[in-house]
Amino acid sequence: MHILQPKQTKLSEKDTEELLEKVNISKSQLPKILSNDPSLPDDCKIGDIIKIERKEEDESVVIYYRVVV
């Protein structure tokens, strides 16, 4: 992983269910990321949800979620 690349982690099934229930959406409504994206963790497969943590200039952390397609 490159120093400028944001941290990406695969959510567990439990975390996935909690996230989808919290924001009241389905997996198909999440933004998508391609399965051949080189920044994805090695153990990702289609249908997994990825949590992306990006640090901003003011040292705050912004979190994004993507579903692997």
C-alpha cells in the first residue's frame, strides 16, 4: 500500500448488516468499486463491502463505503 493510498478494509458480515440497517439501504444502492481495482484488499470478492478511510488535511478522517462488483 502506498502512503497516499487511503486505508481500505473489508467489512465482516455482521458489520455489513449493521451498516445497511443503520443507513436503511441495500447493497445495490451503495457506490461500486471494480473487483480488479488494485487498491482492494487481497481477500475481497464480488458482493463484499469495503470501508475506505481517507485522512483530510486537517487530520480528520472521512469514511466511504463501496460494494465490490
